[in-house]
Amino acid sequence: MFSLTDNLQYYLCTSSTDMRKGFDTLCGVVRSQMGRNPLSREVFIFVNRQHNTVKLLHWERDGLVLYHKRLEAGSFERPPYDEKQSSFQMKWSELVMMIEGLSMKNFVQRKRFDTTSGMDNPFTPSDTFRPRSPLLPWDYPSG
């Protein structure tokens, strides 16, 4: 099934990509330039020199999927990254902003709880939510 979610890891190829490249050639770019495995279930993002076309390469359980979008007007804005890197890990939210044409230059991320940050869980077992079990007929007050 076609599915891109925030549970996946996204990697932007920092060099401009010729959009005539297909599955096999983009897999070669992933291996040689980005140093990653194209069959790893990660999503690889490629942008052309004019920044008006983007391709996303993704391995699903039985084959590769290639998403391709070309803008008729405007351009995609890449997030800021180190020019020396051959690939840049992006967040799902950054990809969505790039595809939707939202600027990331003055983007400020508000603080959110993140279980993947390595921080100890601030909740103790007594603080966690436990749903009440449903009342059975004999639990109702009689009368």
C-alpha cells in the first residue's frame, strides 16, 4: 500500500538530481552518494537543480515505490543543512512543509513531549492513565 508516515526515516540527497533517473539509477545514487541501503524502508528524497521537481524513493514490503511531483509554478525550498554532507535526515513535518510550499527559514518548533529523545519518562506508573473497566450489571447500585 502507498504509505508515507512520520514513523519512517527520511533522507534528502543534498546534490541536485537529474529527474530522468528511474528506480535503478536512484538506487545507485542512494548507495554510492548517500551511503545508505535503498531497501531499508527509509524514504530518499531527490530534488532537481531548478527545485521544481521532487522524487521520493521508498521500499515497501514487495517492491520500490517512486513518488514524483513537478510544480507548474514556484519551487521547493530545501531545509538548511551542512553543504559537506551527501545526505541530510529530515523529519516528516519538514518534508510536508517542503512539499506544501511552506518556508522553513523562520520556522520555530514548539516544545513537545518526545519519547524518542532519550529523556527519562517523566511519568511514573501512578501518573499514567488507566481506563476504568466497564461496570458489570451487578456493579450498579440497586434501588
